[in-house]
Amino acid sequence: MRQQSVRRLRRWLVLVKLALIGGAVALAVEHRTDLAGTAATQALRRAGFPDAAVTVTDLSVEQTNAVVRLDRQGTVGGTLTIRHPTDALLEGRIERVDLAGVRLRLDVAKDGVLRVAGYPLTGSAGAGGNGGAAGGGNLVIPIDTIQLGDAAVTLATPRGTAGGTLRLTMTRDGATHRGQATLTAPAKGLPVLTHWTGADTIAETVGTLTAKARLTWDGTALKAQGDLLLADLAGRFGPVSASGINGVLSLPSLFPPVVAPGQTLAVKLLDVGLPLTDGTLRFGYGTKGRLSVERAEWHWAGGVLRAEPFAIDPVAPRGTVTLRAERVHLGPMLAMVAVDGLDASGTVSGRLPVRIAADTVHLDGGLLEADAPGTLRYDPENPPGFLKGEEGSPTALLMGALTDFRYDTLTATVDGQAGGELAVGIAIRGSNPAFYDGYPVALNLKVSGALDRILRQSLDTYRIPETVRDRMTEFQRRNP
């Protein structure tokens, strides 16, 4: 009995010893992660983030996991995984850093300085009053690979906030890091960017923007180039409004932004006082801040509207853009008006000067002329009341002439302001063989607002051109 009690006591002593050893180990590990978290927190605070906090959740010879917060509100932070095998540390490098669940808020003050959690990314490090990250005797260990997955990015300026999703991979090549990034953002955030333009030049934007960039960081400067996908973009850009903008733009430089010459966008509607539909735009944007349009073309009513080459400042657009109409068909154009009994044949060509001012767009002295003789017929079954008249009255004579009018010349003048009605004056010279034995007749008509309605109705048949759609499909398939 006594021997059994001794054996039982020995077993308890062994269990107690194991429990004490396990507790000591657990306490040591917990103490070690706490020390690591404290050291990392102090390092970030010395680097310029006074409200930073790091909680190390796992620490081993091969890897460290931690939760990082750079500001008190938690608007900048995420989960950090650092791969540091012994052989890599002996060579003075970190193998890999992965960031997940990242929240990144970029604040832009009135002085234009970009800050993360109060730390300035532009200008001198001391600008933020935090001591700066530069200097201070901090040891910088090179990182072979940095991976950022689906970070929620917020840009905050005095004009509002914009958000998007960012994915990033950077790989070290000697002293240089090269990488790829993809940023997707709703276009409604574009007006926020007007903080840098100094004017409310962009508003009411919708659609989606996706940028795929190729990055190079040499330790002192970041160089970036890539492609930008615009999908169903719409908005107001200064006094001009546009919708259905689709295409891919190649940017040889993102900082500062440069759009390579010859980039093509499809535009469903561009309203410059005269609503232009079903168009393509080929242009470039240089470091001098000028938008150089090489070709702008819209297909409408069987004809073409083309803009002469022009350059304009998108921040403060001013100047005159001359549109040339080529062989626009009267029949399809008048068919869009949907007036019972109205029909015409022939084509018109001419010029439409569009004057862009600070806040308004005017159509000044537009002139369209018939390319050759044609016909104009108006013979409704039930004429409107204002065209009904007794036999022999001026109204009855006008209706008689229009039942089969053969015009020799047709001239239309167009004037007006965007947002208001267009005034269209039509002068026709010709005859009706059945009206007074073909006696020559001159008709002068005034139409207000009809052309605006006609052009807008053509939006129903709009399709993105195949060349632009092919580039958009290629963009979606390839990596940056």
C-alpha cells in the first residue's frame, strides 16, 4: 500500500514538473512575442509614426506574424507576415514580406503634401514634424519580395475622398526593386483629383477605372508606367459633358502623367453644345499639360463629323474647335424627328465652329449646305392644326409646294449654347413640278431645338468599335 502511494506521488511530481516546464516555455514565448511587438512599435514611432502599434502573434526562427497599425484610428494597417530563414538573415536580407487585409489612407493637405498616418511621402521628411524616417541610425535590411494583396486604398483631399483596391508585387534586383501593381477604382472619385488642378473641372463621374502599372524603385525615386482601362466612363469635364467613354490608354509615365500620342477612345456622347455621338478620339497628353487631339470623328446619319486637329488645356479648356460635316444624309436625319409624312433625300456638308469658354460652350455660325439637288416631301394624312388652311390661303399653298418639293439648293445655319436650344435656320430654293407648273419657290424655315433631339436619339444604335473593344479585351487578359 505504501509502495503504491509512493508511485502515485512520483507520477504527480512528474506531471507537476511537466506542467511547470510547459508553463515556463509558454511564458517565455509570450514574453518573447511581447518584446518583439514592443521593439517593432518603438521602431515605427521613431520612424515618424507616433501612434503606431505592433502586436506580434507568432514568432519563430523562420517566420514572424504580426498585426500592424500606424495611426490611432486604424485607417492604416493590416496583417504582416515576414519570412526570414536563417540563411537569409546570415546574408543580411529578408526573404519575403506579405501584407493582407491592408487598409491604406492617403491624406492630402491644402499644401499638397501627401501623408500616410501623418508621415509625409512628398517633400522633406521633417515636414510632418515627426522626426522623419531618414537617418537616426536605423538599420535597413533589404527585402527580396514584397506582396500586397487587395488593399483597400482611400485618398482624402480637401475636396472629398476616393477609394479603390490595390494589388502589388515588388521583387528586389540588386539595389533596385521592380514590380507590378493593379489598381481598380470607381470613377466617381475622379472629382477628388481636382484638388491638384485648382478648379472644379471634373464632376458627376461614373464608370470604372483599372490601372496596370510597372514600377521601378531605386531607393530614391519611383518610376512607373502602364496602361489604364476606362469602362463606361461618363461625367462633366469643365463645360463639356461626355458619356460611354471606353478604351485603353498607354502611359509611358505615371509620375508625372503622360499619355502616349495616338491613343484611341470610343465615345458614345460628347456634348459640346452640339451633342456628338458614336465617335472615336485619338489623342495624347504631354508633360506640359496640353491635350493634343490628332483626330476626332463621329459617324452620324450616314455621314461623318470630324474635328480639325487641336490642342487644349483640360484644366482650363478654352478655344474654338472646328467640326466638319461630310455627306450627312437628310433622310435618316429627318426620320429621327419622327414627323408623320416628312421625308427627304440628299446629303449636306459644312462646318460647325464650337467655341469653348470658361463655363460655357457656344456653337457660332455653323453652316451646312446640300452637296447636290435633292427632294423634300411633307404630306401627312392629318396635318397639324397650324398647317391647315382654306384653299388658296398661304398655308394651303405651302402644303401644296411641300408635297413633292425638288430643291436645287439647301442651306442650314446653326447657332446656340450648350444647355439651351439650338436655333436652326433653313433656306431652300427649288420647285414642285405639280405646283404652278414647277414655278421656282424660295422657302425659309426656322427650327429650334430639333437638331439636339435628333442627335441624341441616335444613341440607341451605339456600339463600341471593334478595334477599341479588342484592346479592352487584351488588357483584361494580360498582366501588367
